[in-house]
Amino acid sequence: MAGLKRRVPMHSLRYFISMVDLFSKSGLLPWYARNPPGWSQLFLGTVCKGDFTHVIATKCQKGQKSQKKPCHLGSLDDSWQERLADVVTPLWRLSYEEQLKVKFEAQKKILRRLESYIQMLNGVNVTTATPKSESLPCLLHPIIPSPVINGYRNKSTFSVNRGPDGNPKTVGYYLGTWRDGNIVCVQSNNLKNIPEKHSQVAQYYEVFLQQSPLEPCLVFHEGGYWRELIVRTNSQGHTMAIITFHPQKLSQEELHVQKESVKEFFIRGPGAACDLTSLYFQESTMTRCSHQQSPYQLLFGEPYIFEELLSLKIRISPDAFFQINTAGAEMLYRTVGELTGVNSDTILLDICCGTGVIGLSLAQHTSQVLGIELVEQAVEDARWTAAFNGITNSEFHTGRAEKILPGLLKSKEDGQSIVAVVNPARAGLHYKVIQAIRNCRAIRTLVFVSCKLHGESTRNVIELCCRPDPAKKLLGEPFVLQQAVPVDLFPHTPHCELVLLFTR
């Protein structure tokens, strides 16, 4: 999640709070809770026209009410905990309804900014166009709230570094910046988006580090061994832990001793209280290694976590991408499914498909599902999920989309309609992927999912919608932005998924 390792200025929080006051007076935000009767009709029939009717759910989660006052953190280092919360979850002091208002207005600004860029590239005089304060470039649906507000993360990454008390083996999240040299690591026990289970595993990992004779790797190029901890959980409470370790110049025998010590700690030692389903160990000689670069070594337990989503049993490997809010992901994928409009004559092309959930959830409504994903483990998970759930019309390809997609599209251009879904990382799509989509006549519908529509992702949208440009090899008919749906998967943070529907 963005913001964990860089300091967010306090004036940003004050800005959000001031925005809330403004939007509350204008009544800008309707929203509804989890999947009410007639979900499809209600959702697609209520759109942004500048003046809304409030639809406020009494419960966002069973037995859980939104808080309008700051909670009492109740620990000896309240000031550090609050500072961490203000960085990682800067909206935590607002009620959830107020958070949604802030996010909804932010999505409106993103859409207006996109429209301005597209109009300028298409030769429209923006100064004479309809004032953007009075109109939107497309149909904007109400924001879809997360069914779970607190403790929703199914994956958390904890760092190891010096804490506020000087303890070099503190496990938590960073405050400060590397540039200013004021980094400290603060325990995450009271962050509202982190489940208690994740914090528990982090606390016991810190206990283990205190016992270990080896030093932690605080700055990567300055020595040390013990590094990050990743915790993954599913809705059944199964827990996978992944420990990253810099081997430095240790022999295989010495590495074996360290692996056995951490294994013993979590099986028979104090860490047994965590009741881990599996424990992985990765020897990482770089700041970040994939499974292909440095394989995850299973020290004990089950090799995978399984999740139930959209009537599918899904397999998740330690390296595979899966949306960090499971209940919110179900809302997101249903939204994508609604917007695609696929039918039995449609090929669904799922680019950056992760474990393949979007495509597989729609497979019964399409003639074929084609998925492309960089992470090999995730593709193996998608193939397993398809086989386990009896889905026979899916095909998943491993590799970079810019290398696979052009050839894949050429083999499918036989007059059959193709609906494309893209859910790229924050870096956006490679320009060759945009070229391939733009120049494929069979693709008439595109659903673009983004959690941060800035930088390269903005360029992606502009190049999808701009006039044909032979210099950039954008020869096909431009797409037109038709609908936008914000889906909140990240309560207490300013982040939000934005689902965009393009047609041509």
C-alpha cells in the first residue's frame, strides 16, 4: 500500500478534513451497503448527475458501526502510534461515510483531469468547453463501499529496523524518509486496517529476532541478515508467513541452522501461539526478489492458501497477487463483470490477470477466457483454480503482456468479438500493450481498473482515447470513456479502485 514508507505531510490530512466539511454541505455522495436486493439494477440505475439522494446503510459490516470520533489507542507510545496511523491510514479519524465523500470527490477530479488532457490532444479548446465544475466526462456511479471497514487486509508486509526506543530489531512500518535519514520503525498494533492476526505474527517475529544472535539487515548494502515479514491470511483464518533473509556469506550449513531455528520457534517455541498454516523462507540478495529469482522455501505447513470468492475456490501462492481486501474484491469483480457485458459469443481477454479470478468468474458467460500474467506462480494458481472448478474454456499465458499480447490477438482476429479487461500495477501498461489493444478491431469494449490513475496509467487512458497517431502506431479507432465506478477497497486510506468502461 502506498504511503507505508514515506511521510505524508500533516497538511494533507487537514486538507481532507476541510474537503469533508465542504462536501457534507452539498450532499454529494450516495452510497449503499453490501449487495442489496436487485444489486445490478440499483447499481446501474443510480448515477452521478451532480445532485444525489443519500442512501446510507445502517451497517457496513455485521455488528460494526462507523466511528465518528478518534479511537483511544491506549498504549505507552500513543504519539508514535498516532503518527504512524496518520501516515498509513490518513483518514482514520473520519467516520466511514465521511471517508467515502472525500474519495468520491477525488475520483471526480481525476475524471475531469483526464477529460481535459484528452480534449487538448484532440484539438478541443478547453477554455471554451463546458465548465468542468458543472459536468463530468462520463457517467459516474456512486462509490461502492467496502463490506469490511476494519482489519480488512489479507496481506501485510512488515519491515525490520530501529524503533523509536533505539531497538534495532523492531518489526513494523516506517516513519520518516531515507532522504532525511530520520527513519524509525513503529509497531503496527493499532492500525485500523491491519488484522490482529497479522500484528500478532509480527510481534512474535520481533520476539524471535531478539533471541537470534544474527543482526537484522537495516540498510540493505550495509550487512545484516533478518529482513521483511509478509503475512497472508484467508477468510477461514489460515495464516501464511514469509520471512525474507539476506544470506550474506553464510554457508549452506549455517543457513540451515537459521532456517531450523525460526521453524522451531514457530512450531514448538513461543511463536506456536500464532498457529501458522505455513511458513516460508526466502534468501534474498536484492531488495525485492521474485520466486523465479529466489525461490520461496517452505519450512513447514501447506504450500498454498485457498479462498472462496464468487462461487470459486481459488488457490493463492506466496508470490501471487490477490486483492488485499477479499470482501471488497468480490464487489470489485462483480462490478467489472457487470460492465463487460460479455456473452456466449465473446472472448474475454484478461490482461495482468493475477490468479485469474475476473476471467474465471465470467467463464460460464463467455466462449473463451484468455489470461496474461507475469508471475508464473499466479498463472499456475489460475490453471489450478480453473481445473478444480471444472472450467474448461480458459487459457492462461505466462510472461510480459507487451510480448505475448500482439501475437495472441493476431491469432484470435477471426471476426469474434473480444472484451478486454486490464488491471495493471501502479506503473501502468507498457505502451506496446496499448498499441495492441488500440489497433485490434475486434476489441470494442475495454474495462480498465486502476487504484492510482496517475503517471503512466494516465498516459494509458489518453492514448486509448486520442485521435489516431501514426507516429505512435495508434492506428485504430479511439475508445470513448462511457462509465466510471469507484470501488473502495482501502478504508481509512485515500486510495480507491476506479473502474472505467471504454467502448468504440
